[in-house]
Amino acid sequence: MTSSADFEILLRREAIARRVRELGLKIGADFKGKDLCVVPVMDGGMVFAADLIREIGHPLTLFPFKASSYGNATSSSGRVEMAWKIPRGIKGRHLLVVDDILDTGKTLEALRTRLMEAGALSVSTCVLLRKKASFRLPADYIGFEIPDRFVIGYGLDLGGLYRNLPDIRVVPGE
Ligand code: IMP
Ligand code: MG
């Protein structure tokens, strides 16, 4: 296992925290008076979602959902696997899907379709990171635009490791 100190820092924890606070305030204002359900995309979105929901200043419910497209690789398999059933409680609710990163966009698109089919009233999307190459792909809330590199930390993994790093770092050569 490579030590995380070998990976260059792209975003420091303080910068992430500041941006997450801004996003939380904006989302809180946009959903004021609405019945908001936050849908963290597991496993990558869990760290971001945990911080984000504490910056949204009004009551909300949580419906975590598991989706994956990368397996152990550093490029998308193109196939989105959804391991969990869609919870019935999402019917007629305003959903905010929270994921770590927008890359090919397949994960968010597949999830949006499934959640709308399952009866959601609306589906909005929030990602902490968007890769440069994905600049045409829409998300309602975006934390940072980043270069087309493979990144780890703050929920993002490489083969299941490094999700617990507080900063976001670049994997060399990927
Ligand atoms: P998409 O479906 O191609 O947009 O990919 C989104 C998912 O791929 C994210 O939820 C991540 O789990 C994973 N992913 C994409 N890029 C990276 C990266 O640079 N580091 C770690 N995971 C990534
Ligand atoms: Mg993921």
C-alpha cells in the first residue's frame, strides 16, 4: 500500500470545509420551506454528505443509496450497479442526490432516472467535484472544478482505500 504522503494535495481540508459551508447555505436557502430528502451516494459521497447536511440549516431526511461504476479501477466501467432497493419513502418528495465526483455522469443519470421512476417529486444533484472533461454535464450544485486526474480522499477511494484522508490528493500517473 502506498503511503498517502506520496500523493500531492489538490484541495486542503480547510478549503473543502469553506466550500461545503457555502454549498450548505445555498441549498438551505433554495429548499427553504420544502420537504427535503438528501440521498448520499454510497460509499464515495458519504463523507461529503455527512459534512454538507450539517451546513443545511433546516430539517431534512436521509436516504443513503449505494451505486458504483468503478470497481477497483481508475476509470469508469460504464456500468452502474445499484446494490440497494430504492426506499419507498422517496415517493412525492424533493430529493437531493449527493455524490463525491462527476466524471462520465453515468452514475447520476442512472440514479436520477431510477428515482424519478420510483415517484420522486423532483431530483436535484450536488457533487463536490467535477472533472474538467465533464464540463458539459449538469449538476445543480458543484463544489470545485478539478483537472482530469484520479483523486482520492474525503470519501474518494482507490480500490477501497484512502476514503478517510481529510485532504483531496492526486494519484500520480493516473
Ligand atoms: P461517473 O458515473 O463516471 O460520473 O463516476 C462517478 C463515480 O466514479 C463517483 O461516484 C466515484 O465513485 C467514481 N470516480 C470518478 N472519478 C474518480 C476519481 O478521480 N477518484 C475516485 N473515484 C472516482
Ligand atoms: Mg463512488
